[in-house]
Amino acid sequence: MKAIIVGGGIMGLSTAWGLARDGHEVELFEQGPLPNPLASSMDEHRLIRHPYGDQMGYARLIDDAYAAWDLLWGDLGQRFYAATGTLALTGNGADWAERSARALATIGRPMIELRVADLPTRFPQIEAKGVERAFWMDSGGVLFAQDIVTALAQHLARQPRVRLHPHTPIRSADLEQGRIVTGAGATHAADVVVVAAGAWVGHLLPDLGRRLVPSRQVVIYFDLPAAARAAWANGPMIIEKTGDVGLYLVPPMEGRGLKVGDHEFSRAGDPTAERAASEDDIRPLLERCRSLLRGFERWRTDRLKACFYTVTADERFVVEKQAAHGWVMSPCSGHGFKFGALMGLELARTLATGRDAGAHARWAAGLEATAAT
Ligand SMILES: Cc1cc2nc3c(=O)[nH]c(=O)nc-3n(C[C@H](O)[C@H](O)[C@H](O)COP(=O)(O)OP(=O)(O)OC[C@H]3O[C@@H](n4cnc5c(N)ncnc54)[C@H](O)[C@@H]3O)c2cc1C
């Protein structure tokens, strides 16, 4: 079988990897360099964690996601992951952590509830102001995203049946016929075309642009005093909702940066422009950091990064067959990277074996336990 993949982020590359492992032919087209620094997948790190609110389907998939990453580490000859454990904090009427704890107990992966009074001793780097309940889980950690994408692109470049085309924007895709046209006017055809174009998907497939809405998200990298850096060097990862802004904190594992971001979708912006971020973008987040992080007044903003991802109304992934010879692959809404290797392997399997497309879409949406009927 021959597949064309549009997009060289984690989803396109993982699908190419899955197909190449089984001996299929792949041509992958990327509009920028490969990897492209503007892609969603290109940041120092992305989190993987079991707690998932009510979305039990995704919580259940986390073990499969870890297994897929392990397979990838085997092929790449290197592991790009650091374990941190997961600390979930909640208050101010928010109940995401409680809902996560309930869902995880139901699937037999319970979180441990911590006494709020014990937090300052166990995590001296945190001020527990506004925290009403706290939960801990040993699992969870940091995937070194841009290192993964870079190593995977290099690995694919060495595969005899894979051809990578960086700096080759695709102007149009005919998913009925399995054909694409490049910006320079060249036509390529295959048995299947997979569009994994991230936040640009609406440019290529305008009908999908209404379901998959680009969202500009700003993250902050901090420069920490040496003592604070040492205190955070082994984690934890924090998922927090005790103020007006829900916050996540990525600890500086293995010498990477410490990053803070929020999960409030902007649902606005153009992924090719609007890449500069300003202090105005981050004011509410800084406010929240001030009351959550001990010694925060000595932290300095190192850099801001404006990233884009697509958001769906219910935050479920869209991996769907479109027409006779096409698929759209958009597992995102700000939580897709952790499933990148798994989404690629499973889509490759469905493409190669003709498994039921509807079952695959429901699995990717977190509604079925397996991608096969
Ligand atoms: C700030 C932020 C924080 C996040 N945190 C997490 C997290 O903690 N955990 C987690 O699991 N996920 C997280 N995510 C989400 C995760 O990063 C994304 O779900 C994932 O990277 C999406 O990968 P992708 O391959 O679909 O898209 P991308 O990585 O954006 O790749 C799409 C590629 O397609 C290319 N392309 C587009 N159009 C064309 C065209 N016409 N022709 C050729 N090439 C084209 C683009 O240039 C791009 O390289 C976060 C995302 C952001 C932005």
C-alpha cells in the first residue's frame, strides 16, 4: 500500500512510522522545514497523565499510549521521557480533580487523596493558598516533544520506503481520488491521503475548519533562582484549578525549562501569523502563579511562546475517514501529543488492514476501548 501524509507534526510522523514498520510505502509532505518550529508538536515538552476529568475513554487509553511510546523508544534507540508523578489541585468550586479521581477509581487506577494541611511539608515549593482538595498519582511525566519529533523525522529519513518532502506546501487534496497538488503544481497520488495538518487543516479542507477551530495559546518559560530550580528538578507536574485560570506546570526535567500554561482556549488566531506574545497575554496566569508557587517573586520570565492547536466543541479527537481515499487526523484540543505514537500506530493498522473506519473514529474520540470492531 502507498500512503500520502500531509503534515510533519507528531501525528503525521507517527502514522508514517506505523506504516513504514509494516513495510508500506509513504510520502510525507511538510510545508516548512521538518520538523517545523511552528507546529503544535514543537515545544520542549508535553505532559502525559492519567487524570482526565470525566473522559474515562482517554484515561483508559493512557496505558496503551505508554506502550506505544515504549515501542517508539525501541525503534529510536533512545527514551525521550521523564517521570514526574501527577499532582492535581482543586478549589474555588472547580471539580475536575474530583471527577478525575472518581473516573480513575472506576477503572481501577485510583489517585491518592492528600491532606491539604500536609502539602507544604510534602511539596515545599508550593503555596497551598486556595487549594481545597489535592490528589496524587505516581504515574505521569514529561515527553520531550521537540526531541521526539526531530528524532522520529531523522529515523524516517533512513527508511527505504519513506520519502520526506520538507518545504513542500500542499495546495489542495482530493480525498475522493487520493490525490494532492503541491504549491508548485505537482500532482501525487496514493491509495490513501492522510491530512494531519494541525491548526492549518481548515486552509486545506475548509469544511472541517468549522469543527476544528484554531486556538492561540501562550505559555511561559521561567528563569528560576538556583535553589528553586533544584527544588523543582524532580517534579511534580501540576494540574491545577483553584483560581479563575486553570494552570498546568511542567517541571524542568533533565535540564529543560520550567513551563507554565493554561487550558483556557482562546479559539482565535491565525497559526501562520500572531506568533508574538506579550505580557498582556499572560497577566491572569502570572497572577495565579503568584499565589500558588512559593518564592515566585524571585522568578523571572525567560520567554513567552505562542502556539496553536485545534479545538473541537467537546474536546474529543477527530480521526475520520473522508471520502473514498482520504482521512483527516486531528487528535488535539490541546491534549493530543501524549497519544501521538498510539494514534499513528493505530491509524496505520486501520489503513493497512481495512478495519472499520467508524469504529476507529469512535475509539479516537474516546468512545470505544479498541480501534477494531
Ligand atoms: C501550548 C500547548 C500545550 C500543549 N500541551 C499538551 C500536553 O501537555 N499534552 C498533550 O498531550 N498535548 C498537548 N498539546 C497538544 C499537542 O501538542 C498537539 O495535540 C499535537 O502536537 C498535534 O500534533 P499534529 O501533528 O496534529 O499537529 P502539528 O504538530 O501542528 O503538525 C501539523 C504539521 O502540518 C504542517 N502542515 C499544515 N498544513 C500543511 C500543508 N498544506 N502542506 C504541508 N504541510 C502542512 C504544519 O506545518 C505542521 O508541521 C499542547 C499544545 C499546545 C499548543
